[in-house]
Amino acid sequence: MLEAIVLAIVLAIAWMIITANVSLGSFVVGSVLGLAIVLLLKSQETKLNVRKLPDQLWALVIYSVTLARDIWLSSVDVAKRVLNPDLPMKPGILRVPTQDPNESEVVAAFSAHGITITPGELVVDFDGKNVMYVHCLDVEASSQSAHNAQTKRLKLLNRILGRD
């Protein structure tokens, strides 16, 4: 239970940062929401490793910045394609390996979210938990970077979840 309270406090601080409201009321709301999230999602017994927490938070920051950069660059690319019909669009579907088959589906789901949230790419199907199919506006450009981006995303997600 102590671990759930510690995680709820971390989520409460994140809540205050996201809402830009640093107050006792905001902290209480964030703590209640954080505790509810932790208790509802705690389907398996996990141990909180305080020594790994700074690395996990740093990986979360890196993942967030990388995702924000990818969203920005993809948004600019899609806007260019919409505004200039002369730019080539070569839509297609890529087959992207999700992860090691021994991993949980949580990493695959977060990875799919990271892909889907970027404009111009959309995860359309999963083949078990090992492969996902991604629709791209420019399959040639996406195929060149898909493997490296997925490897980096999986590495960061595993660090965030403490599975490095």
C-alpha cells in the first residue's frame, strides 16, 4: 500500500504540472486520481524500486520530448502535403515488429499509441502481440525510419516501465 501512495504522490505532482495549478486542492485531487489509477491498474504485484525511479522518470522525459518532436515534424510534413498537391504521396502499410514475444502487451499498446498519435501514421491492426501494421502517407519515407524509431521507442518504454 505504501508503494501505491508513493506512486499516487508522483501522479499528483504530474497532475499539478499538467494543470498548471500548484495548490493544495490540486494536489488532493491529483492524489485521489493517482491513487484510484494505481489501485485500478494494479493487476499484478509489482515492487517499486526507488533506485530505478530517477532513470524511469528521465526515460519518460526523453520519450515525451521525442514524441512531441515526432508529432511536430509529422504535422509539418502532413501540412506541406495538404497545401502542395505536387508533393508525392505514396500511401501504404508497413509491417512493424512490436517487441520480443516474451514481453507483455502493455509495451506494444504504448508503442502503437506513440505511432498513432503522430500525424500521417496509424496502427490499423495487430498480428498477435509480435507485429503491428501501420498505415503511412508516405510508405517509402516511413519504411526507412520505422525500424530505428520502433527500437528506440521500445527501449524507452521498457526503461519507463522498469524493465530494462
